[in-house]
Amino acid sequence: MADSNNLEETLKPFYQRASEAEERLARLEISVASKTDSRIEELERTVAELQSKLKDVTAELKAKKEKAHKKVEELTSDNAKLKYQIKHLVRNLEEALSKLAPK
């Protein structure tokens, strides 16, 4: 029995340190978990913000692309009209010059 008491007294500081270590480990785990949670929340906010910006920029790009496409169509139409006018002006000029030329 004396050996048992002596052994318990010898091991008592080890049990106490083990208990303290377990408590510190538990506190550290809680601390890491809370930091990780806040970091994850921060990253989620950043991702949501970036997705929102991407959506806005995509919509803006689409609008600009449609506007540019309409402008190209308008310019193509104007170009065709001008070519038609030039064709007739050249023909009328040639007719006028041929009438003025001595025979």
C-alpha cells in the first residue's frame, strides 16, 4: 500500500500537467476553430463581392457589345447607301461629260 501511495504521489504532478495540457489544447482548438470560421466568413464575403462585381462587369460588357453591334449595322447600312449614291453620281457625271464632249 505504501508503494501505491508513493506511486500516486509520484504520478500526481504528471496527471496534473496532463490535465493542464488537455485544457490548453481544448482552448487552442477553440481558438483555431473561431479564427478559421472568421477567415472562412471573410473569404465567403470576398467571393460574393467578386461574383457581384463580375456579374456587373459582364452585364456592362454585354450592353457595350450590343451597342457596338448596332453601330456596326448602322455604319454598314450607311456605307451601302453611300456606295449607291456614289455609283449614281459617277454614272451621271459620265453622262454629263459625254454630252459635253465634242462629237
